[in-house]
Amino acid sequence: MNDEQIRTLVQTVVDGETDAAVKTAEEFVHANGDIDLALKKLTEEMKGVGDRFEQLEIFLPEMMASADAMKAIMKIFLPKLKESTGVDASKGRIVIGTVAGDQHEIGKDIVSVMLEIFGFTVYNIGTDVDPLEFIKRADEVGADGIAMSSLMTTTMAGQREVIEIMKEKGVRDKYFAIVGGAPVTPEWAEEIGADGYSDTAFGAVKLVARLVEERRTK
Ligand code: B12
């Protein structure tokens, strides 16, 4: 049943059928389906949507319809995920956003909610975030770290820029800086001097937990 519902869910999201996707997601939650697994499959399939867009097999309105369906079911899934996980964490404070010029928010929002689920205090500052804004907000809230999402090869440089500005302002060691998003690789993270990278939301949680712990024991 789980598998069949996940298949239907994935198909309705890929087809951009928001109403059908929402209905299936509600049934899935009601039947105590494995939300983690569903999100994993959906993330994989969203990459497929992107590939078809790149190959001109589908066009922007179709990609937008898929994104809308995905966002609609996230509204159902994410609060449930929060309810079901009662894990404690080292209670770090994280500022998270998508870098300048980039409007992609779905992955960043998943990471943000997963961090909250695991007990971190998260300041989600949205998309198309100016590099200085990341640092300003980190200062304001006394953050442990800054998490930057980028979904486009054309906006990844924004992650480097934030780290460079942190160095210029003498706050590079004050906050850890982590990066993620579909085009981001461990090599890129290393090249720009980030403190870490992950390609999954749960990986991001483990990374943040480790980095906060390191700061506490320094
Ligand atoms: C949905 C989508 C959209 C939606 C976004 C809706 C929204 N509100 O977010 C819409 C339709 C609006 C859109 C617009 C555009 N898009 Co778009 N989009 C996508 C698509 C299909 C899926 C992205 C997604 O949501 N994935 C699902 C989430 C869950 O996965 P994720 O974001 O990767 O996040 C996971 C991990 O990466 C990680 N993670 C994410 N962030 C972070 C941060 C940290 C710190 C960590 C540790 C981990 C982490 O955890 C997440 C959970 O597992 C991708 C395809 C792809 N390959 O990614 C194209 C894609 C990113 N888009 C692309 C393009 C070109 C565009 C447009 C320019 C199209 C246009 N001509 O207008 C515009 C750009 C607008 C802008 N200025 O930003 C290209 C980018 C190509 C490039 N240059 O690199 C892609 C790759 C499609 C393609 N193959 O051509 N897009």
C-alpha cells in the first residue's frame, strides 16, 4: 500500500496535478505512510522533471505545475514529520536561505524543517538572499552557522561570496558555513572553503549537529 501510494503521489506531482497529489498525500498521512521515504522518492523525481525541462521535453509551465504540487503536499507532510519525531539536539541556531538570484526554495525548506524537527532553532530567511543579509541575520540572532542553498550553476558563486565576505568582515570563525542544493558537490564545498556539504536533508541535520557540537566543545 505504501509503495503504491508513493507511486501515485510521485506521478501526480510529476504531472502537476495538485488536487490529486494533495488527496493522495492526505490519504498517505492518514494511513501512517513513511513520509521520509516519500520525500526521498519525490526529490529524485523532481530531478527528473528538471532533466526533462533541460532536454526541452517539458516547458516552464509544466515544471511550475510540478513545483506547485510538491509545495502543496509539503504543507501536509512537514507538520506531520515534526509531530512524529521527538529527537532532542544540541540546540544550535541556524540561519538558512537560498543565495542571491535564486528562487528555488523547496529543498531549502525541507532542510529547514528537518533541522527544526531535530531541535535546532532555524531562521529561514527565504530566497534570493543578498550575501550581506546572511551575515547580518547571523549577527542579529547570534547564530552558530549559516546554511546556503543554491539550485543553479549560475548562482552557486553566491555561496563563495558569502564566505569571502565573512572573511573580509573577520567573522569567518564566528559562524560555520555549509552549502547544498542539487548542483553543489563536495569538491565545490571544499574549493570555496565551506565547513560542510550534504545532498540530503537528513545529512544536513547530521552535519549541523556535528558542527554545533564541535563549537560547544572548543
Ligand atoms: C522545482 C524547480 C523550479 C521551480 C521552483 C519552485 C520553488 N518555489 O522552489 C520553478 C518552476 C519556479 C523554477 C524556476 C526556474 N528554474 Co528551476 N528547477 C526546479 C527543479 C525541477 C526541482 C528543484 C527542487 O525543488 N527539487 C526538490 C528538492 C527537494 O531538492 P533540492 O532542492 O535539490 O534539495 C535537496 C538537496 O539538494 C539538499 N539541499 C538543498 N538545499 C540545501 C542547503 C544546505 C545547506 C544543505 C546542507 C543541503 C541542501 O537537501 C534537499 C532535500 O533533500 C530543478 C531540477 C533539479 N535538478 O534540481 C530545476 C532547476 C534547478 N531549474 C532550473 C532553471 C534553469 C530554472 C529557471 C531559470 C527556468 C526559467 N527559464 O525561468 C527558473 C529560475 C528562477 C530563479 N531565478 O531562481 C535548472 C538550473 C540549471 C542550472 N543553471 O544549473 C534546473 C536544474 C532544471 C534543469 N535541469 O534545467 N524551477
